[in-house]
Amino acid sequence: MHSLDLVFTLAGALGMALLLGLGAHRLKLPPIVGYLIAGTLIGPYTPGFAANEQLASQLAEVGVVLLLFGVGLEFHVEQLLAVRRVAIPAAVGQIAIVTAGSAIVMRWFGWTLGAGLVFGVAVSVTSTVVLMRSLAERRELHTPNGHLAIGWLVVEDMFTVLVLVLLPGMVKSGGTALLLPAGFAIMKLGLLVAFTFVVGQRAIPWLLNRVVETQSRELFTLAILTVALGIGLGAAELFGASMALGAFLAGIVVGRSDFASRAASEALPMRDAFAVLFFVSVGMLFNPMFLLERPGLVAVALAFVLLVKPVVSIVLLLLLGRPARSALTLGMGRGQIGEFSFILGALAQELGLLPREANSALVAASILSICLNPLLLRFAPHAKAWLPEFRPTESIAPPEAPLPRDERRYRAVIVGWGPVGQTVARLLAESGVEPSIVEMNLETVRKLRSEGIRAVYGDASRIEVLEEAGAADAVGLILSAPVEGGAENIVLQARELNPRLFVVARCGYLGEIGPLRKAGADAAFSGEGEIALAMTEFVLRRLGATPEQIDRERERVHGELIGGQKRATLPPPAA
């Protein structure tokens, strides 16, 4: 390999992706479309500059690992447990139906039953990269839909890993004597999860603590990358799983530690650049001439990805009690194939189970489906009227339908249910103001609802969550707990939803008040400032100051420390 191959590949891939990504954006298409076309143009099947395909694929694998690590940072095990009643049967049912259909249809092309089954598993798997990007762009990653989508992907990934482990043994034994290798594969996956959570929850925080003590930003970034790539590599080499699955589990462990916010803000910005390389590497595998050589095979593969899989997913979700809008969004969002599809296809071809044309069909279906899938998602809201109504179940909380509007005069949205939030909510309720709680702890939300308190489960920085909490017609928003790096965004989102909203924010330090006020907070209170006020009042009282003198000095110190805050004003009572 030439010493400049890395530079040429990176420069060519990222430069072409930038140009065509901008072009796609101008045409109101997802930038992903431009990345895929960029890969085709610098691939071996088109004239002109040809990047190193093997090197691009290896760099793309790093992007997938970092992306899954980032998803793990923001994912909580409780979320997976909350969606298990829908995610597990939906994932298994969809894979089974699509695989069986593929085995039948592919017989018409002269394929063996085994080839049809493997091809069916490949087209039934959804791209983690594409779906995560799509959810993030629509601001649904931290909603019930997003949690269900991630849980579904996790189930799919585990199933595909199991197939990858069992496939060589199936081919060698002719499909018999699979009980022992199947049990061994499941045991290894269980050991991976146990090792990551039992050992990782002790070792990773200990390592990051030692790194933080050095006060070196570079070492912290290096430590995060080492954890993500190291556990990913260990998962592949020691447990037979994928690097991506190992990195996802590592992300969950770091996300449960005190270092989650810093890891996301400092160490993972490069994941977007590496994720772009994944799409470019997929585009490099595509031979445009294959569309002319085998149009029928490409059409069938595309039909399974764009039509059969979404329809099966929608029907299963409706039968499992999901609302029509949720079923449509999740089902149509699954209209593309994933990273594991190419890994599975390559392994099956190496074992002589799949014909060579199968991989070309997978790549063609992948590129075309990723380009066409956004059109399906735009169509989803208009298709709701065509679906039968199913009664939603309580398998996933909270429900997506807006909560019923109370007829009381005032409502205040409170973000966080710690001691401050609880005290503020109680005092507001006693004064005739309905508290509406936004909380990321699912059990807390369920408990509040059981007590008759309006509560919404979700990330308050998402405008949809604030809207569900009733911020559009509320009189106030109270951030009852400091939010590291996200409080200003919550204030901006709330102002966009309701410009008349009175916003009160809590922060840890005096220096955070200015940015909060600039973002639109009417009042901001810091722990430092309030402690200074309390201490001043105590000292003055001990020195014999009168109540009037204490009030005057409190106002003066308050003004010096915190600055002028707007006076809270409520609208006139409703008639």
C-alpha cells in the first residue's frame, strides 16, 4: 500500500462528499444521497480518481463504532426494558416474515433455499447509521419513537451477530447439529454483556477518574476513543460479536457515569466525519452497470427493502398496539438496509452460500433505498387515514397522543423532579397553578401519573417534548435543576414555542446567569448567588440589623450578584 493512500483516500472521500452533500442539500435531498454518489464516483467502477476501497472500508468501520458508542452514551437500559414488549416481537416477527418471503421469491432466480434465507436476513436488517441520522434530523431520537427504534435495532444486531456466528457451522454440518454452537454463541453474547456491565462499570470510571486528575483534555479524548475502540475490538476478538455492538455497550457504561456529558461534547465530534466515510465506502461498492445487467434482481431486492419490510413492520406495530402515526413513522423509517447486511453477504459468499450477484444486488438496493426512503417518510403523515384504528397498549410509556388539556387557569412546566422541582410544584399547586413535569426518569413519570400529576417522559431540549408538556399555552417554564450545556437550548426552544412564556432557570454558578439571560430567561438563580444572599442575611441579623435594613441590603446584594430580573406577571384570569 502506497504511503500516501491514506491521505488520498481521506481527501478524495471527504472532499467529494462535501461537494455532493451540498448539492443534495440544495436539491432538498438528504446529504446522505450526496455521500453515496460521491463514493460511486471515486470507486473502482467509474472512470477518474479511484480511492483505496479497502482503506475507506476500514475507516468507515471506525465511524460506525464511534456512532454506536455515541448512541450508547445517550441510551439507558431502562429505555430498552421499557420497549421490550414491542421491540422484541416486532424485530423477530419482521425478520421471520421477510426471510421466509425472500426464500420463496429467490427460488424463481434459481437460488438455493439457503441462499434465499440468508438474503432475506440481509434485507430485513436496518441501517443503524441511516436510522439514527434520520431520527436526529427529525428530532425524534429522545422520544418514545426513538427509544423503540433503538431497542429494535439492538434486538436486530444481536440476532444478526448470532447468525454470523452460526452460519459457518450450518454450512459445514449441512444445517444439522446446531444446538451446541447456538448455545455457545448465546453464552458468548451473554458473557460480553455481563463483562461490559460488571467489569466495565468499575474499570471505566476508575480509568476516566485517573485521566481527569491530569486535567489534560487530550488525554481525556484519547481515553474515550480507547474505551470505544478497545471494547469494540474486544467484543469482536474475544466474544465473536461485532465491534459496533461492543462500542454500544461501552457507551451505555460511560453514559451511566459522571463523564457522559464531557465524553459527548469533547471526544465524539469526529464521529460525524467518520460516519460520512461509511456512506462513501458503501457507494464505492456500487457498479452502475449492474442495474442494466440484472434489473429484475435489483427490482426484487428493492421491493423487499422499500415495500415488504415497511409494510410488515407497520402491520406488526399496529397489532402490538402502537398508534397509527407511530407505526407509520417507524415502519417507513425502516425502508433501507444496514451495515450488517454487507458483512453477512460477504461471509455467505465466502462460504459459497450466496452467488456473487447477491452482494451487488444488496449494494444497489442499499443506495437506491437510502435515496428513496426520505420520500416515504414525507408520505407517512398523509397515509394515516388509510390505516385501521387499533387501540394503543400501555407497553411503552408515555403515550404519544397529547395529554388532555386541563381547564384550570394557569399551567407551569417544571423541568426536573428533584427536591427543588418538588417544592416548586407543591407551592404552585397550592396557589392554583397546575404543574406539568418533564422528567427523563421513566419510573418517576409513571409514579407521578399514578398520583394524578401531569408528567411527560423525555428530553426538555426537544421542542416536541415541551409541546406535549403544554408549554405552548403555559404561563411559565421552570428549570428546577442545573442542566450542563443544555439549559440555553431549552430556553430557546421554549421561546420558539411560546414567546409569552415566563422562563425561570436554575444554574450552578454566577457565570452561567449571563448566557441564560441572553438565551431568553426572564430570571436565573445560581447556587453561589443564593448562598451569598443567605449568608449576608444571617450576618446582618446577628449584628442586630432591623428587618428593614436586612430587606434593603438583600435587595442591593441581589442586584449586585444577579442583576435585574424581570418581574413575574401573570395574565388576567380566564373568564
